[in-house]
Amino acid sequence: MKKVLDVKDLHVYFPTSNGDAQILNGVNISLNEREMLGLVGESGSGKSVLASAILGNVKKPGTIGSGQVILDEETDVLKLSEGDAQKIRGQEIALIAANARGHLNPLITVGQQLSEAYMAHHKCHKKEAWQKAVEMISAVGLTDAELRAKAYPHELSGGQAQRCMIGMALINSPHILIADDATNGLDVTVQAQIMDLILEMIRSRDLASIFITHDLGVIAQCCQKIAIMYCGQIVEYASVASFFDNVAHPYSQILINSLPDRRDAVNVEDNSSFKPDPLNLSKGCLFCERCKYASDRCKTEQPPMFKVSEDHEVKCFMYEDVKDGGIE
């Protein structure tokens, strides 16, 4: 199966008056065609910065320190000029962000915004672009598409605005779709509708996708792979089946045991008051201050990724001697 995306040892930092805040600290993930990867981690773990970096579009003063984002096994997005990177955004890789009203321009109609997104990648007349916009607005489930296209963002409900954001992401038929917590801020009923729409669009268009979410249930049902992110690192990376069969990393175990249906059945041990300082990260494991299994070695040495099984890796010294699914 063809690998459509390969992120290698990606580092991103934000300069401050007190030094560099290290936000991504050597991220490695890959994505095959028509594959769906679920990316999970608490707020501040670097998920949205990773999405922006994949697009080669980290907001200033953010800086990509090192690493590669290889597209279709040949193009390093991070080495492209800004002009060439813009050609890829939307056409090869597209992003659905949360809070549609915060991303849509309040001064022009949603139809104009979709039209402009289409014209940015196609030589066509405005009339043709407008028709494509109306068709896309209809495709994402909005009735009276022509009328909706003439609406301004403030005239739409939250769910309608988010549907328009999905339409804008898909109007140029990208090969890779990144959904960054795309249902955040919507009420529960609308969340379910938007989630169903995104999944339908991914499947019907045979897209590869990265789904950034806090909902492990969605990942269990829809994704083939899962990556658990903590403090700008992937700490567990596995097929979904292998992950839920054997949740390996201590941080992943905390996430699982914090789910509502497990919270009353287990004693969740987590020193969650500790927050890593991105200006002064530990030389050792970045999770060690919250880990009940931490040893002296964890405080001074960063663990690599160890194989738990053929399709399961974990960044923890407890698995250093794992061979073929068992501990020696």
C-alpha cells in the first residue's frame, strides 16, 4: 500500500523572551492511502501545531527546527517555497478546523469563500467557481444551497457554518484530510451529525485522513491506526486493534481509565497537576514526573520507541525487553 504521508523527526519551537518553547519534539507518524489515523492527546500536547506543520503553515513566531514532511514518497513539504506550499494546501492536503466562525471571513459570503478556494487551484471563470461552491454546499448536506451560498457566516448556525468549512476543505478534492477537533463547540446532536458527515466524505472519496479528537470511541470505531501524543511526542503508536487489546504506555492507560464508563471501576492515578514546561523540558522521559512506574533512568534518559508487537510501538523503558508480545 502506498505511503501518502511520512512525518520524520519533526521539531517545532516558539521563540520567547525567556527562550525557545519546544512544542514538537521529534514527531514520527506515517499515513497510507485510504487510511485513517486517530491522533489523541490532552490540550497543549501539540496536536494542532502538528497539523499546521504538516501543511507547512506553522503560525509565526513558530519555527520548524528540523524534520521532514514527505508527501507521496517524494516531496518534502518543508523544503518548498511558500508559493509551492500554497499549491499543496487545499489541493493535496486540506484541514477542517474547529470553530468555523472563527475561521470564516465575516465580511464575505460563504459561497464567495468557497469560490475563492476553488479558483486558487483552478483556472476558471467566477461563474464556474460559484457553481462548484453551490454544488459543494449541497454535497455537505445543506438545503437551499444557492441561498446558503449567499449567506454570511453570522447568518448560519454553528452546524451550518461547520458544514461550509468541510465543503471548503473538500472543494479541491484533496488526497489527505486533517480534521482538527472539528466538532468542538457544537452541541451534542450537531456533533454527531458533523462527525457522520466527515466520515461519510472520507469514505466516499477514498481519502487518507488524520482525525484529531479527544473521543477514543470514535477512533475505536473508525480508524485503522492510533497515535497517542504527549508533550510534543508520540508516546504510543499502534493499529487500533492492537492498542485497545493492550494499552501499553502509562499515559495511554490514564486516558483509557479516565473514560466515563471506567472512572468508577478503577483507581485513576495521575499527577495531572504537573505540567511540563516547554521552556525547560526534562532530559529524560517527558512523562516521568506523572508516571508511577518512573525509575531514576527515566529522569535522565529519553526512551526510544520499543516494539510491543509487529504493529505496536511504545515510548517507555518498561518495554525494552519485550519480544514477540511478551516480556523476557
